Amino acid sequence: MTAEDLKKLAELLTAYNIELKTDGTKITHVNGHVAELKGEDYMPDQLITVILQIVGADLRGAWFHALHN
């Protein structure tokens, strides 16, 4: 993915309350988590899957804590 592609993806993700910080073609943060993802190494669908896996891990953690605290 190009820097322009990542910029557009970051804009789209805000509708789902997902914050994506980029530096050129690199993703540096996903919802506050430090990330080192090179956009050019991924097809769009693959990168979206990785981002959603990061968010999913947060959601699973929140669910666990909600049940056990």
C-alpha cells in the first residue's frame, strides 16, 4: 500500500473509532499501540485483517476483565 492508500484507510477507520497513525508507508500506531507495519508489504485486505486483529485483542482483553473484575 502507498502512503496515500494508508492515509485513506486511516480516514475510513475513524468511522469505527480506530486510530491509525502513519509515517509515509509505515503504520506506527494502532489505537495507541506501537506498531511497526510496512504498508508496502501488505495487500489492503491483509493489512485491514492485521489491524482488526490488534483491535480484537484489545476487545478480548476488555471482555475478560469485565467478566473477572
